[in-house]
Amino acid sequence: MKKKSLISRLFVFAGAYKYLTILGMIFSSVSSALLLVPILFIWQGLSLVFNMYPNITMTNSLVKYAWLSVGTTILAVLIYFFALACTHLSAFRVARNMRYKSITHLMNLPLGYFNASGSGRTRRIIDGAASATETYLAHQLPDLVGAFTTPIVVLVLLFVFDWKIGLISLVPTILTIITIFAMFGKSRLDMMKKYQTKLENMNNEAIEYIRGIPVVKAFGQSIFSFKKFHKSIIDYKEFVIVYTYSMRKFMVLAQSFTSITPIVLAFIGILLIVAQTDPKYFLLNFLFYVLFTPICTTMVMKIMFTSQNTMLAEDALNRVEELLNEKPLQSKKELEFPSSFDIQFNNVSFKYPNAQNNAIDNINLNIKQGSTIALVGPSGGGKSTIAMLIARFADTSSGSIKIGGVDVRDIKESELMKNISFVFQNTNLYKESILDNVREGNPQATVEEVMRVLKIARCEDIIEKLPDGINTVVGTKGTFLSGGQAQRIAIARAILKDAPIILLDEATAFTDPENEHEIQLAFKELAKGKTVLMIAHRLSSTQNASNIYLVQNGNIIEQGTHKELLKEKGEYNSMWNEYQKAFIWKEGGVL
Ligand SMILES: Nc1ncnc2c1ncn2[C@@H]1O[C@H](COP(=O)(O)OP(=O)(O)OP(=O)(O)O)[C@@H](O)[C@H]1O
Ligand SMILES: [Mg+2]
């Protein structure tokens, strides 16, 4: 399918403002044509002077031409000003709509999308596209129209005068145009796309690099642990060198053709003047070409530089369109939330969009309403993936997940979100007060209610140490909460939300046994009377679960209660023994 032109794709975001862009383009074109008129007046003045030679005096006609040329210049500038006013108004509207549409669309995307594609990348796509297209619409487009108008008008003038000299003097311009067309073929657009991708990769790796610095320092690793970042820089460098070299030939040619215009003209002039019967008349006409031809070439160069920016705008727009084409999850039936909360996995498999293998494979599990089950197992086994599928961060690749007998795909998204609380493995608190962070669970809650849940979640010791209590803004005044502390605040938030289904992905980041103990107590409160799936990284949390599933390589390899699993003497049993050993080692034998 042939892609629509850049401008019509941009007009999708413009609404009625597109007429302003068109008006701006017309104004810009009129202004460019008008800007040539002063040169005509100057030339006419010059011819007067020529004809008066050798007795040159200031005449009324000369003054008139001078004023006319000043007047038309001012008029042309004024019209250009209006052109820019029109295109700017429209460009701002397009940038605004593009941001608005993308962000509204983002809100409807499955939550899994945000895990897969970095938030930095998404932000840059939207911001980058909005600003690249804004400059394109506000400046480049009107200038481009103007730049096309000038050579056309000049061409007409040159040919009306004397088509033979006109044609010869245009030779450098024509050569420049041919070179430019050769330079901006389809392969060039591909190159530009590659350039953008490599730049984006390098940016992303740089962010990863900065995020990883603490790890490097803590483990005394060398810089080589950042091979990916290094590779992205080398990749970029190598590409840019090839890219630049491939442009060299064309740029040299185009620049040379532009610069030789005066030489070509002088050469033609000398050749022709000797054969003239009226050299004065010839010289005057020739002056006309000397004035106009360079304008033509300059404009062609201007078009060339604008085409480069056009490609940038086009590439940025492609990225936004790609984001807008990302499919939101569809709920065919938009059902209300069911009144019972048993959760059932039927042969569920899931593969992450760009992964090779299934992250989970044919999983069957049941959580009875009001009971707590625990997932345990080695890192990367698929525990978080299972939890995330219940909240429909993504849709299963095959199999189904049912809550109260209803497929999660048939439940309204807002209903699903309202009835499930998710405490993530890595809790991200917002940069706002503790009060507001907890209130995310229920914006209508009073301060007393927030205090109550903070107490239930055993966060009092955290709050006590903060300078402004619950009004302390997280991340300011040296307030940095540990992973475990942040998770306790998140549990308070979940208690406040009071959803019937709880998904708790225990934090792995904290090791302090006191925090661990507090979290377990907090979690016990949260789990009261709810249907709970907990992911336990410490086996001490699992003993009260009605069923424990051991997840490894995307499969459930053992299941049963704590006692049953110990009796089985399988994998769980050895994990338990390991865990006890570690615990005794750490705590000096107290269990
Ligand atoms: N966004 C993603 N894109 C591609 N693959 C992913 C993504 N998230 C997780 N995976 C892969 O899916 C598999 C299961 O990951 P998951 O996070 O569910 O493991 P986990 O059991 O929760 O591990 P941990 O105990 O370390 O939290 C892993 O192989 C992981 O590399
Ligand atoms: Mg996990």
C-alpha cells in the first residue's frame, strides 16, 4: 500500500486548522514571488543609469524605483509574517493534538506494554515527534513552498527575456537539482531511519548504564560489564561514518555546482559580448541574469536542506503512528465484575511479544475464593508473569483465565482494575506525600482512614522518622524509603483500596529480617477475607498458604500445602532445607 504524503498524514492531527496551514503556504508563496520584484525595480533603475551614461544625474524616476523596491520588500516581509503566523497556529495545534492523541491512546494500552517498552522511549517518541513536526509545519513547509515559488518565477522571467541565455545560465542550477535528486533516493530514507534507530538505541543504553552504576560500584565490576552500551556507541559511530561518506560525493558536487554559477555566467558573458552590435544593451540584459540566476541556485540548496528535515519529520511521524497502531486490549462483552472470586487458569501459556520461548507453559491452577495460594521458585521461573496475566496486563497466548467463572477478557477493564489490588515486586512510590501515595488506593479517603491503614500495614515506625509525617513528599528532604518500606506503604494503599482480589509480588530487594517480619504482619491484615495470590521469595511466608505452587521454567513442577510438599521430599523440600540453613546462619540459630 502506498503511504499517504507527509502533509496529509500530519493533517490528520490538524482538524480545521489545516486550512490555516494552506493559507500560510499561499502567503509564503506570494511573499517569495513579491521578494523578486524589488530586484526588477533595481534592474530598471540600473537601466536608466546605463542609458544616461556618461551624464548620470538623480532623476525622479530613479527615486521612484528606489521607493518602489523598498515598498515591495516591506510588503513581502509583512506577507511572510502573516504566513508564519498562520502556519505556527496550525503547527501548535497539530503538536498539541498529536500529544493528546498519543497519550489518550497510551492510557488504553495493556499495562504490559509499559513493561516491554521503556517509559523513556515512549516519552521521546511523543515529544520528539511533536517537536519535529511542529518545526516542520511552522517553518519548513512555508519556506519550502516559497523556495519552490522563487525558481519558477525566476525561470519565467529568464525565459521571457532571452530564452537562450536563460537556458545556458541555468546549467549549474539544473546540475545541482539532478545531484540532489540522486542524493535523496529511497535508500537515503532507509539510512535516515537506521540513523534514528541507532541513536535511540544508544540513548536507551546510556540510561541503562546510568541506572547500573550503583551495581558496578558495589560489585567492583569494570566498565566491561556495559558491553551493550559500548557496542551501541561503536555501532552508531560506524554507521555515521559510512553514512557521512556516502553523502560526501553528492554534497561536494552540489556545492560545487552552486558555487560555479558566477564563473559560468562570466564565461558566457565574455563569449557573447564580443559578437554584439550593441554591447551596452547586451550588458544590461546580461546584468539581469547575473542578478537572478544565483537566487535560483540558492533556493535549490534551501530546498535540499529542507528535504533533510522533511525526512526527520517523516521518521518522527512514523514512530508516533506506530504507537497509535498499538492495539488496546478488546473486551467484547464488557461485563461487570463477577460476584464470586474464584480464580482459575486453564492451560495458560504466554509468550512475551519479542521473546523466543513461552514465559509460562500450560499452567493450570485454582485459587478458591477467600483462600491464599503461594507461588515459589527460582528467579525467572514465571511467577510475576502469572500474576500479571490475572490483572490482564497482557492477554494469554493460549488458554484462559477465569474469575468467578467469567473470562477476564470479557470483563470491563475498569471493573477489573477496581477489584484487583496489585502490590508489585518493585514498588514505585510517586513523588508526592505519603498521604497522597496511600490515597491512590481510594482518593476519597479521609486522613483518619489513611492513618488507620498505615497502622494496619505497620508503617507507623516509617512515618515517625519522617520530618513532616504523612505529609512528607517521597524523594525530597533526604526521604528515601527502602524497598521493603516502600512495599509496606504500597500494602497500606492496597488495604485502603479494599479490593476482593490481591496479587502480592513480594519484594526481593530487602533483606532486613525486621522489615520482612513487619511485611508479613502487614500482609496478613491485607489478606484477611480476600482471594490472594502471593509470590513468596522467602519461604517463611508460605506456610499458611492453602496451596503452594512451585514454578520453574514456566511450568508448575510441584504443588500442595507446606506439609504435603515437605513429605514429597522433592524440590520444595530441598529449597526449604536451604532456606533454613541460610536463616540459621544469618540469625544465629533462632527460627
Ligand atoms: N517484558 C518482558 N519481555 C520479555 N521477556 C520477559 C519480560 N518479562 C519477563 N520476561 C521473561 O519471562 C520469564 C519469566 O519472568 P518472570 O518475571 O515472570 O519471573 P519471576 O518468576 O517473577 O522471577 P523473579 O523471581 O526474579 O521475580 C523470564 O525468562 C523473563 O526473562
Ligand atoms: Mg518476579
